[in-house]
Amino acid sequence: MFALGDCYTRQEVHGLIGGSVQSYLPTVQKRVVAGFVTPAFDPDAPQIVLAGRGPIIEGTADQLTRQGDAVPTFVKRRVNCWEYVGRYRVVRQTHDQAEILPYAQKANRVGDVTSVLFLHSAD
């Protein structure tokens, strides 16, 4: 469906798998169908993703962890260029603020990160 290393727009991805064109973890029927990460917010992406604040943001991070399956994952390279980097699954999530702090500091997001998702490639 997606070619490793190729860029896609959010609209193109939406046309193929559905879900929101704005959410970082779009869902279809309450299942996360993809991951979209931006290096400015997630400097260690796609292996480490920082979940911010808000019920939808936090809820979809928890949902992806519960799902346990791999989803197509994209990293923003420039405007309208989301590079497909493969399918990734969450292997661990932490809500421990002491563990979150160094990741939040690296991303200049202290006080904005509610959990850290640790992902592994499924490809």
C-alpha cells in the first residue's frame, strides 16, 4: 500500500486508510490506523513518540498501546511530505513523569508530555 521512503500527503493517506487528516494517531471505528510524527515534537521518532495533553491525544496514545498491532507510520519531512518509514507497534508506554522528563526536555516540551510510547518496527 505504501512504499518505504516515499512521501505522501495526509489527504493521500486518508484516501487509502481513512481517519482524520489532522490527528497524529488517526482512528477508524475507535482503532488507530496510522501514526504521524513530527521531528520537532518527537526528536527520536519513530522509535519514541511523546503524547501531549488533551483527551483525544492521550486517548489515542493509550488505544494504540492497547491495540498491540503495527500501524503504518509517517515522519514529517516538509510541508505535504510525510515519509513512510514502515509499520511500527508500541512495545511499552510510560506515564511516569520521572521517566518522561528527559524525553520532554530533549523536545523542549516540559509540562506538555503525558506519556512516552516506545515503538519497534514490525517490518
